[in-house]
Amino acid sequence: MAKVLVKGNEAIAQAAINAGCMCYFGYPITPQSEIGEYMGAHLPEMGRTFITAESELASINMVIGAGTTGTKAMTSSSSCGIALMQEAISAMCCAEVPGVIVSVMRGGPGLGNIAPAQNDYFQAVKGGGNGDYKTIVLSPSTVQEAIDLTYRAFHIAIKYRNPVMLLADGILGQMMEPAEFGEYPFDDPDTSSWALNGADNRPARNIVSLHMPEGAMEQLTDRLFEKYEQIAKEETTSESFMIDDAKLVLTAFGSVGRIAKAAAIKARENGMKVGVFRPVTLFPFPDKDLHEVAKKADMILDLEMNKGQMLLDVRSAVFGACPVEFFGRTAGGLLTPDLIYQKIEEVYKKIETKTKAGVV
Amino acid sequence: METLVYKRPESLLKDGQFTFCPGCGHGVVLRIIAELIDEYNLKKDTIAISSVGCSIFLEKFFDLDVAGASHGRSPCVATGVKRCKPDKFVFTYQGDGDAATIGFNETIHTACRGEHITTIMINNTNFGMTGGQASATTLVGQVTTTTPKGRKPELTGYPLHAAEIIAGCEGTAYAARVAITTSKNIRQAKEAIRKAFEAQIKGLGYGFVEVLAACPTNWHMKPIEAVKHIDNIIEQVHPLGVFKDVSAQETK
């Protein structure tokens, strides 16, 4: 299939349709409203379901209803809207309900602004919902990757019976670039062993998130965490760019991962050995791979459009193997290749100073 | 020849035991629902949506598929199920705290969309499971744990009349308020729930039945006093009646 020029938000919507998304439930919010508009224009004429829900509380709970029947469903929102969904995302993890949530981050906290930002890493990866649970989080850095990861999100949501969040930002959502819509590449597992469709000649089933008997909730959580370990083994994904001989490794996710590459290329042109490590799955976080990278590097510079959120996972993965520096701007402050390059020059001097002093 | 006149509905679990307080109305309504699901042979096609409150443990009583919902969101879960499985029978079972307080926005919008689902809302004018706090439907003057001197309108406003408001939504096919205080009105309650179920089965729209039910524990009354309290006091504020019936309008 030929490449087409497509906007990030619309690419995600079309990819969801290609992935077999039968229902979209959403509530408008900038900078992701094109997803709902695209779905509203296409799903009904395909005989699929589109509802503008009364709130994000409603839309995510409609996704739960669809998910309990084993049907592929999606919602999308941004920052404050995603905040309203947290109770339901926790419930989905507990009751093992599949569903896809697209989060196109804007500036915060509060209503913040509508500028691109990455300040909802914690919200997505650590979760604002209650209890011990994990949402699978996929982080695209290009429109092409947004398409591919949307496909993957639908597949692994059903495969693991867990919510999957596609964590994009306003840059990616609003940006147009050439991309290719390949065919949906996955064979999805059969859902008939657990989906609700009426107790017809079989015992009744329930999909609920309340487990009151003594010990039941701990037992369930232990099983869920075994599942999360399985997910970590099978799904952890990262991209390494010019990393083999890198003294300074930039860590960044999403759009910043892409911008960091441009800065690394410029640094290489100027004689600095710089590479980029970009987590593609934020949960599961590629901590083992990053630790190996850190062992070979002299320093890590973590770059984010927030005040240092993934930074905690980076430090945890590095675990003292090398120093970790941070550079970030937030709430609409963009990290340009030039800004990143200036920071690279600054921290690279520290590496060289230490090398001369025989510290490293 | 012996004639069997009373048996346990097939849609109730054979070993399921109601765990409600003495004199509570939930058991009566759950049995009515089970009888109707049997009568319409819907067991194999039903997905029940539970809610939060004393209405939560549907899977412990019904031999039916059950999806759980967060507090106030069962109409949304029901919407998701029904849109995916339009040939299935989907109902929500909620209390006044769930459907009329935290989730009234969802209830109204489900009605306005005319979703082909049915809601049974037990109204006992308080949050029963958490120990009897005031809800949206609490009567003026009613003593609860959060209104120890009685609900005062100047502080907490007036009771919400759910069935009447839902009847005002265009997508509603049937809306009624019933009681289960006498044999007669238990039969009438069953007929109302039947009508609300039929509204879904016939594809007419949203069905909503509000059932006034006793909560003797939190009202601090004996069961018999609680029943009289509904007939004598609560029905003055939340009157019984059919507020909308699209099928009746069609036959006129």
C-alpha cells in the first residue's frame, strides 16, 4: 500500500478502524478531537458504533461494556479527560476487561493549556486509579509508529485482557506526515471462553471488580502481577539509535525521542559520541535493556516535555550504572533539536572533564 | 392432582441466598426480575449490569451473566454491551444513590439516547450499604446519619424525582414508580417491570422503573413500620404512577 499524507490523530482513528474497532465512545477535547470526528464520520456508515458520551466517565465505562462482550472498542481523550477515566481503568485491570484508550497529552496541571506536552507519563504509566494495577502503555514517536502501535494496542488488549493506552502528545496528534496503512498483522485470540453473551447452555459468568471474601483480592492481585510479568517478558520494546559506542545516551519517549535523534546526529557531526535510547513500551518499561546501555555509557541525559516523570523509571533502571542528568520543559515548552544540542554540549563537557581526571 | 403454584425462578441461582437485612425490599424485586426473565425465556440472552450499593451482588443471586460497573456508571456499561450485542437482553439494577445521585447524569443521557436497555432503580431514600446517609431522593425532614436533625431544604435542597424526570426524556419508552408494600402493588410492580422489559424487547426505547423499597435498618423501623412509612409518608413525596408509556400512547 502506498504512503499517504495523514494527520496523527486521523491516522490513529483509521488504524483503529483497520484493527477491527467496532465501537468508539468519546467526548471532545483538544488536541485530539479529530479522532472522534473521524470516527463519527466513518463508523456509523460501516455499521459500527459511534457515541459522543456525556462525559469521559461515561465513554470509558461504555468501553468496559463493549469489552465485557469481547468486542474491540476504543475511547480517546487528553490529560484532564483521561484523569476522569482513572477509576474505570483501575476497574478494567481488576476485572480484566480489554479496551484501548488513546491519550493525546496537553499541558497541565489543571485545565493547563492545549499545547503539546508529556506531563501525563505518571498518569498513564503509574496510574491515577486506585489499587495495585498496570496499564500497558505504548508510546509512538512518528505517525507511522502511531498506526503500527494502534494495531498492536488492539491485539494485546484482547490477548492479555487488559486496558492498553496509546500515549501520544499534541505534536504527534496535530502533525501531518507520510505514512503507510499496512494490513492489521495480528491473529487475535478467541474470546468465547470468557466474554458475556448470555448463559446459554453454560454456567453463568461474571466480570466484576469487587472481591470481598477474605484473601480473594490478594489472590487475584498476585495472579494479575504474574500476568504483568508475562507481559514484560513478551512485550517490552525499545529503540536504540547510534548507541553502540555512545558515551552520552539520550533517553526520551514519544515525540521527544524523535527530536532527540536529530540532536544526536548533529552532536555526532561535531565529534561527540551521542546515541538515543527510546522506550516504546512505557509499561512494561525496558529497564533491563536500559541498564545494559547504562553500563556501557558514561552518562545518560533524560529528555522530557515535563519536569522529570520518566526520569524516575530511568534512574531505577540505570541503578547507579552511570550518572543521569535531566533536561525538560513543560506545559507547552518545546524541546527543539537546538535546545537539546546545547544541553548535550553542556553535559558532554562533564564527561570529558571526568575522563581527563581519570574518574570514569 | 397436585398443582405447583410456587417455585424458585430458574434465573435465580439454586444455592443463592439473599443476604439483605430483614424487611429489605431488594429480595422481592430481584425475584420479580427473575420471574419475568423466566417468563420471557430470556435467561440465555441476558446480561445483567450490577452497580454499587446494596444492589451490587447480582452474581450471587442470579444465574445470569453479570457485568459489574463503577458507582453510577452501569447505564454506560449497559450501553456498551447492548450496542455490541443488540439481540441480547440488558438491564441495570441500581439504587437511588447509584442511579439518581452519583449517576443521574448517566441515567438521563441513557434515556435521552433512547438506549434499548432497562433500568430498575430501588429507591429507599438513603445510601443503605454505607450506613444510611442522605441521598438525592431523601425526603425533606428525613433523619439520616448525615442529616441527624432531618433534611433541611435550605441546606441540602429537595428530593429528586427520578421517574418523572426520566419520563420527560424523549428516548424513554416507559417510566414508572411502583411500591412493593402490599400483594396488590407487588403485582402492579411486576406489571410495570414487565412493561419496561417489553419496551426493550420491542425496541421502543429506554425503560425505567423506580421501586420504593423499605430500608428498616437505616430507617430505624421495624419491617412492618417501614412498609407503612412508604405507604403513608414516602408516597406523598414520591407518588406511584406510570409517567410515560409509549406503547399505551400508540394504542390510543
